[in-house]
Amino acid sequence: MRRLLFALLALVLAAAPALAQRDLTIVAGGGQLQDHMRRTLFETFTQRTGVAVRDSSYDYNVGPIRAMVQARNVTWDVVLVEAPDLIRGCEDGIFERIDWSVVNREKFLPGGAITCGAGAIGWGVSVFRDVARNPNGPSNWQEFWDVQRFPGRRTLRRGARMTLEIALMGDGVPASEVYRVLATPAGQQRAFAALDRIRPHLVFWTGGQQPLEWVNAGEVAYAVGFVGRTANAIRGGARLDLNWNTLLYSYDYWAVVRGSPNAANAMRLINHITDADPLRALSAVWPINPVTAAVANDPAVRAANPLMMSNHQAGGLQIDTEFWLDQGTDLEQRFASWLNR
């Protein structure tokens, strides 16, 4: 028995270095943006440091991250996380505190450097359409709700966040009043009632590429989709109209998974991929909205990217992270029940 125990211990000790020596793994949202990130951000880190980086993708569901932390079997190191999930995960201990002695916190826009996250990119959603199929389209949310004047199917994100804000604006609530109204039971009922009115004309997407695919195929007339993907399609020659009057936006953050065996190199990677030079290279091939101030505020970058969100977000609605931290669980459950009625 003693020999067996020693043999098992030897196997565990032999396996530990192998686990620690796996490639540094970074996980983001996939798609063409991640393809560009790989070339301009991740591979340039390897070229500079010699540290091998492997990237993967996920659907922004932090459930698997929680599971690997709880099981103490962490296979991801750096992840791109939405703001509410980052803050909640930081409080729950599934993300490491950013080492600001490695990552330069002074380079970020206001709100871009928080306890467990370093600002990655700003993102947003807006209404877009195929101008060949639909020469005229809604110019604001109330017109998006006008199915008589603008007939055809619409698509919204499958979830309460963003969808309920949009529903209230479609019902006539000014953007500046949305979260005050949505914080009340009457306001929440108003949002679901607004969705009820156009429900026969709605389909819901779960992946960021779906709105583009459905509009291109003529399956929906008017879509709410990620502005980065839409802008890149326009840059590639697609005849789409991107309506900036309907912008909702927020920031995503880079975070390190708690218990990562590569935490030290993960911090170095985050510092590199939020530096100005790699992000300028990325902005040359994708109209990103970096949270690194030197790039976000660069007149040359803005001029070269007229569809960059930085040029338009002053008139948009910033998604209220604190609101969704407070009420998100209940509203997401209520939305799921509404959807399944």
C-alpha cells in the first residue's frame, strides 16, 4: 500500500509541472475580430517575449469560469469579460486583482482600470438594415417600434439587458430617463408591454454574427447588432445603413482567472494588448473602440475609422452596469419567462 501511495504521489508531482507549463491561454468572443486580435495583439506578445499564447473563444457566459475556479482546474488564463460579470466575479473571487505594477493603469480612459479588470474595447449595438432591400428605415427607437410605417421582422438580443432599455425608448422614454423608469415596477411592466406590442414581428439572436446573416439573407428587415461587426461589413462593401442615433454601448475588460498557473505572464500579456502600438495595428484592420486613451483619442485613428464608435458615442446611451448588477438576475429571469410564454 505504501508503495502504491508513493507511486500515486510521484504521478501527481510529475503532472504538476506539465499543467503549469501549458501555453498561456486567452479567451475572447471569437469571430473576425478575434482573428485580427490574434495577429496584432496575441502573436506580437509572443514575438516580443517568447511566451507562447493559445487563444480560444466563448459566448461570454462566465459559468464555466466559475466552475473551473471552484474545481481548482483552471485551464483559461486571460478572458474578455463584460462589465457586470467582471464586477460580480471580482466580488465572488473568480478573478484575480490586476497587478498595476505590471499593467500601466494610467493609460486607460476613465473607468477603464478597475480592481479586477483592464479596459479592452468599447462595444455597442445599433439598428442597421440592408439599404437595397429596405431603402427607408427607422431613424430612432420609436420608429423601430412602428411596424405599420416600417413593416418587416426585427431582431433583438435574446436577453433582458439592452432589450428592456430599447423597449422603453421604443415606447417614448427619453434615453436620459431610461434607468430611472426601468428601476420601477411600473417601468418594467411598461417595457414588457412594449415588447408585447411588436412580439409577432420579433426574432431574437444569441450570437453576434446572426443579425448580419439574417439581414443579408433577407430574413429580417431591421436588426439590432454589434456596431463593430456591422461597421466592418460596411468597410468590406456591404450596403448597410448603421443608425448611430440608436446606439447603446459599454466596455469589456481583460481579466485573469483566479488560480491561473500563468498569472504572472497573464498580467504581462494584458499590459501588452492594451498598449498603444498593438491597438493601432488592430484599428488599421478593424474599427475598434479601444479603452486605451492614446488610441481612442488619436485624431488620426478616428479620421481613418469614421465608423469607429468613439466618433459617435456622445449621443448614445451608456449601459448602466450598476443597475444590471442590482436587478439583472430578476429581470433576466422575468425576460426568460416572458420569452417562453
